[in-house]
Amino acid sequence: MARGKKTGGRKRGTPNKATAEVKDKIAAVFSEYGQEQMLADFMDLKPLERLRLFASLAEYLTPKQTRASDEQKNEVPGVVLYLPDNSR
């Protein structure tokens, strides 16, 4: 392998077949389960359980953060979480 140059394997940006298959299977399970049932089950969880589930899934919904430069370290981004009202 030439130093610093890619000489084999997949081209950059080509999806991994195994990863694509797993994603397709997960999507199939969610589509069969149904969005309404999933929301009902989510609302049946205790508030702390809902927050933990949301936090564990959030890493898959947002891009991974990189190390901040010195200029960015002083900036604090705002985060707003809208949690459903379960008093109904």
C-alpha cells in the first residue's frame, strides 16, 4: 500500500453491504411495528425511561461532533428538548 494513498477496498463513500442490510432489516421491523403502536409504547414508559431512550437514540439522529477549536470552545450551543405532556 502506498503511504497516504488508498490502493484497494471500497471507494470512498460506498456503503458497506452488511451495514446496509442491517439498516434495511431495522427499517422493516419499524414499519411492521407501526408508528402509532411505537408512540403508545413510548408514552407508557416512565419519564426517566423516555428520556434515557431518547438520549440513546439521539446519537443516531445527529451528526457526530468533532473536537472544538479554541475559537469555538467559548461558544455554548442552545439545546431545546420538547417532551410530550403525559398528563392526558
